[in-house]
Amino acid sequence: MAAREEDERPIPLPDLNMDVGEEDQQLIAPLDVNVTMNDFHTTIIDDTFDNNVFDLNIPLSSPLNIGDSSSETYGVNADTEPWLEEEEDDDSTNFSTERRAMGKDLTIDQRRAIYNMLLGKSIDGKLKHGVTRMAALEFSVSIRTVQRIWRQAKFSVNADINNKKTGNCGRKKVQIDLDRIRTIPLHKRTSLESLACSLNVSKTKLFGLLKAGEIRRHSNSIKPLLKDSNMIARLQFCISMLEEGNIPHDPTFKAICKSKNFIGKVMFLVAIARPRFDAQGNEVFNGKIGVFPFVRQEPARRSSANRLAGTLETKPLPSVSRDVMREYLIEKLLPAIREKWPRDDMMNPIFIQQDNARTHVDRNDEEFCRAAKEGGFDIRLMCQPPNSPDLNILDLDELIAAQLTMIEIMKARGSHKYIQPHMNKERLENLNELPTQLKCDPTLVEEILQYLN
């Protein structure tokens, strides 16, 4: 048993790089590199190779003359299969590398070009031998790809060569029942985040539906939901801003004062008007009525390093109610208007525009109307249309912006579904070409008047 195991032990392979001495040349047999490792132990070495040394550094192109006894050094040349020679001749390695660089899938244009080439070289719907290989080399694809495109076009209707992966691979589209959105309360779908949380989907998915037009925004804080009465009020306000003498042939907006620095706040009552100029362009009225803070004077209760006890201090009012607003209008604003208003414009109505805050005085308030008619003035209160923050004159930094907004509102028939246009006001102002009044389309004004009537 031990002897048998010893016989079956593999014979150690010789090292091809070792030096062979003269005394050891008879002990080491030269190798045939064409035999496999399994046949190594059973291969019979030809006596012709005895006493010869292989030089592994000789190029493969050098001749190998086995029968020439004068050659003491031979190059190792392995036999090459015929199919390998053909692939090296047609540069298969190059086109496979180019194919990998192109990407995994062919585009529809590339597939169409391959099919057109095959179709031009076909005879009665049959391809000659070597045509698919020619197409594969020209388009740097495999022969199987060319054959698959030809077979798909041949057995399909209207030569369909589209990639079958389109729509059949990748992550599947998440389907959302849009009827579920109607069942969700409004306070739980005020934003994309809240709606995504209620539907248990991602915000990106909802944004995709919004971009595709499958869902839309119904209202927001800037553009609230408008009733029919709100739209009519917005149109009436836009018409009231046109010069009465120019309707309907040459409708032109009234010049509105430009307010960029004075924005009404809770602690101030600010009144401004349109400046007036004479025929020579000199300013006769700057439009500044006054700024009235909501403050009160109180005596100091204790002494300090800055003042003694009993010194009057200015402190803001804790709250501004409707009664306080009425008091400021009658006692502070109306006297300032009578004092500063141009005398040549006293006979025209003077409108005090305010927003729809709850603390503001109603336009038909009896006490205010009685005080407003004193001194021969005709002073009236007016409010901007409800649910219309885009028509707040104090929030618009330019006169032109307000007039452009009114034109777009009339085009939208009172709705807020419009895009604010741009007219490059800075460039026009640098060129001294910025107008103070805009003209309106007479046809548009006529349509709005008919719509309101």
C-alpha cells in the first residue's frame, strides 16, 4: 500500500528559468509546451531535443528548426488555432472595446441604421453569408445583436425594431389613487409635505404629478381662493384707476405715488399722496402728508439715572383698535390733509385707501364722514378689493408695477391666474425713458365694462 502511494506521487516540474549544466543535461528532459499538464507525465519526449537548451526570450516569429542539429538554442512557439488567427485579423478586440465604450443598449437610431444596412444587402428577405458579420464590424456590436435586430424586424409588424426593455425593466411607477386626495381634509393637504404624509408617499412623487399636470394647487396665502364677487370687485378697482376723461377711447391709468420707504405698520399711520408739478416741472406738492405713531405719553413711576419720577415718557399703545384708528383719522390725518393739500385741487374728491384689516374704519362710518366734509373738502375712505394682496399700493415698490398688475388682472377677468410681466424698468430709468403712466388697450377696457354691466 505504501509503495503504491509512492508511485502515484506527482513528479515535480522542472524550472524553465534555471541554468542547465553540461553534467545535468542528461538528467533533465526538454519540455513540449503544447502538451497539457494532465498529459505531462505520460508524454514521450522526442530524442531529437536531447542535449538542447530552450531560450524563452526568442520572439515567436523566429523559425524553429527541430531537425537542424546545428541549432543549440530554440525559441518556444506554441501552435495557434485557426479561429484565433481570424479574430486577430478582423480586430475583434478593438470593436469589443468600442462596443463597451458605447454603453449597454443601442439607441433607436443605431438599431434603425443596422436594420437599413441589412435590408439593403438582403435578397428576397434573405441575407447572404457574411453580411451580419460585416454589419457587426461596421457598428462595433456583436453578431448576435445584429441577428437579433434582423429577426425582430422580420417577424414583427411594420418592422418594429424598438428595444423591448423600454417600459419592461427598471423600477415600476408608483400608482396613486387621485380620488384619495379629495377625501383628505384641507388642513392636512396645505402643502406638498403634508399631502405626502397623508398619502404615505414621497414628496418627489407628488412634485412629479404636479409637474405633469395631474394635480394642481388650489389656493395659497398669496393668491387665495376668489369668489365671483371678489373678481368683480377687482375689476371695478382696476377700472376706477383709469382716467375718467379718457375712457373708452384712450384709457390711461392715473398717476399713483411711488412708495418705497414708507410701509404701513401697526405702530405707525403713514399718509402719502401723488406729488404735484406745475407747467414748468417745478414741484408744488411733494405728497408727504405725515407719519403718526401710535404712542402715548405716561409719567415715569420711579426715578432712574436717566430721568426723575413723573417725567413724561413715550410708550407704544398696547393695542390698536377701531376706535383708536378712527381717532387718529379724525384728529391727526384729516387736519394734516387740509393743511398740506394743494388749493387748486380742493374741489376734487380725495380718497384715503386702506386695506381690509379689521381695525380699519368702515368707508360709511358716520362720525368720519361728518368730519371729512368740514372745510369744503370731499374726503372719502376706500378699501382695496378683498383677497387681493397684489393690489395693495403700499406693497408695490413701483407705480408701473401696479399698473401692469391691473392690466393682467383685467385680461384674466379678475382672476389671479396671470404671470407678472417684466419691462426692464432699470434700463428704462437709466435712459430716462421710464413712463409714469401706462396706456391700456381700449378694446380690453370696453370688454371689461360690458362684463361688469
